[in-house]
Amino acid sequence: MPNGERTGLPLLDERIDFGAGLAEILIGLFVILGFAMRWTIIISLAFITLSILYFQELLWPHFILYGISFSLLINSGDLFTADHWIVPWLKKLVGRTGIIDR
């Protein structure tokens, strides 16, 4: 936190920073790999909104993040994403085991 400000949470500020950094790294990796794109984008939108509401950050830098997130949410599922290869394999696997009735 800048200038030694406290967040008001019972955790140490270093733990909050570590958790936020870890979440951003995981979200970035999931987006780069194309794994569970829509769920990842929805989670990232929740984090972006919480950063505005709780930490009272400036609104205008988040417009870019919202725009990129909504664009990825609408246009996800490309040929080069992991979901393109994993989801059909999982559907075939689940269909063979008879878990899902058709």
C-alpha cells in the first residue's frame, strides 16, 4: 500500500498484496493459455469491480480493463485456446461413462 496506509482488513498488507498479485498472475496465465476463458473473465471482472469499490481506485484506468474483459468474454473459444481441445475431449469422456443422460 502506498505511504504505509492500512486497508482496515485484519490481514497484513503484505498478504493482501501477495494474494492480489497471485490472483492477477493466475488470471493472466489462464487468459494466455485460453483455459476456462469465460469463467476466468467473470472472475477478473469481479476483481476489477472490487478494486474500484473497496480500494476506491480511480475509475478511468479500469475502463480499458472492462473493455478488454468484455471483448474476451464475447469472443472467447478460438482454435488456439485450451478450451477448444479440452472441452470436446471431456464431453466425449463423460458421454462414455454414462454420467450425463442425453
